[in-house]
Amino acid sequence: MNAIQTNNLRKQFDENVAVRGLTLAVTQGEVFGFLGPNGAGKTTSIKMLLGLVAPTSGSAMLLGAPLGDRAVRAHIGFLPEHFRFHDWLSAREFLDLHGRLYGMSAARLRSHIAELLDLVGLTPFRDKQLRTFSKGMLQRIGLAQALLNDPALVFLDEPTSGLDPVGRRLVRDIIRDLRARGTTIFLNSHLLSEVEITCDRVAFIKHGEVLRVSELKSLVNGATSVTIRADGLTPAIVAGLGQWSRDVRADGAQVTLTVSDETALPAIARYLIAQNVAVYALTPQHLSLEDLFIQIVGTDGGL
């Protein structure tokens, strides 16, 4: 059973289509990255999955139940990108309030709140009002709240945006521990370096549609940018390089293309030599997730 399954999920606000047709499957126990430029429909998609916004059309299942199932929602955690907490409450009171909303017993709350405050590094501030917290501290207490009900599925919308490097490492460690326990994590983040470290698979979306879903390890390890410096490159020869890549860019005596596997390099070299091209350099370079994002999604909009 998939933790998340969507089929042509669509959301339209008057004339504005925020999500055109989201179709994806997230398996149980994986960390799934959700990537796209600003305005791609990422946050709207998350809100639909959480039942905060009703879809215009399409369908989805969370933990085997239709969207909005109250029993299932009790097993879901959520850290929103833009959070507004009860700033007159202390950290401990804030978690206690949410725990009681979940129906947790007082005895369970006492021990669990202490564990979570320790987990996110806020034990020394447990009795401080949230209005005195920095943005990073609020991010941490929000993460503790998202984990309060021991969720089977957690949605994290920009979980490290307000954190320093120490805080980002803490969140990475928490995500790894959750995955080891079998928790599914749906992660939306513009910090691609964090995604590259933590996620098992990623989906690239644009204009509310999935462009590509890939296993991150094979995506990053396999994709290679190749720069060729040569003499005698005609338009026909450059076009012939398209048999190894859909992304071929020529600039005078230099051509750059992307291949999915380094094993293509000898064949490319043999092809060029057979075309009587004088090859001076053929330089491969593994692509980062940022390079791949720009290649797949484009440059007309930031994360």
C-alpha cells in the first residue's frame, strides 16, 4: 500500500489553475522530495492532501483512505511553511494543548513532550513563551508539534528555512530516524542540498504537473554533463549527438550535452571520430541536484 496516491488532482481558483493534474505515488517509509519553482503548486498540493483545500477534480488516497478521513488524519503530522503559533503559550503548554486535541492522556503527554523538547533541542526553553522564540526556535517547536502524535506520515513544508547549519543537521538526523522507524516523509524544500542528502526519491513539478519522478541516488549519480571541444562540428553532426541526449547545446567549437550514464562516452567519441571530427577534449562532470533541477524545470522561476 502506498502512503500517498494521487490521480489527476486538480485545483482551480476562478481562472487561475494552481494544480493542473497531480499524479504520483509515495511508498510507505520513504523520504519523498517535492521540488518545483515558485508558483508550481507545491503548497496547494500539500493543502489538498491534508484536506485544508478541496480539490476541483481528481482523487487521492492517504494511508489507504480517501482525503479527509478523520481516523487517518490522526496519524498525520504537518509542519507548514508559514506557521502562526499561540505565542502567549510556553513551549510545553503549546505541545500540551495539541496533545490534548489528539486525545492523548496526561501521563503520556508528560513523558512525550519531554522527549520531543529534548529531540529538537528546546528543553532549556520549555517554560519560555513562544513570543520570545527566534524564527529557528519556532521552526523547531513546530517540528516537535508535527511529531507529537507519532505520525505514520509527515508533511514538512520548508522545514529548515529558518534554521542555522546546526539546526539543519538536527532536522536531517530526525528525518533519518523517522525513516528508520518506517515513517513516510513528504518534504517540500528549496534547499536542494538538504534534499540531496535526505530524500530517497524526488518529483519535479511545474505548473501543477509532475514532469519527472526519479530515485535520487540514480538521478544524481547517473546524470553526467559532457563538454566536447572539437573542430569540424557541423549542424548535422551536432544533431546526431541527439541519439545520446535530448539536451544538446552547441556554441562554436564547443558542444555540451547531458547523458544518463557515463558508459555512453566511448560511443560518443567513436561517433565523432567516424565523422572526421578532430576531438581536442571530451570532459564529463557529474551533475548536482541544482543542475538537474534547472535542466528539468527550466530557469523561468526560482524555487
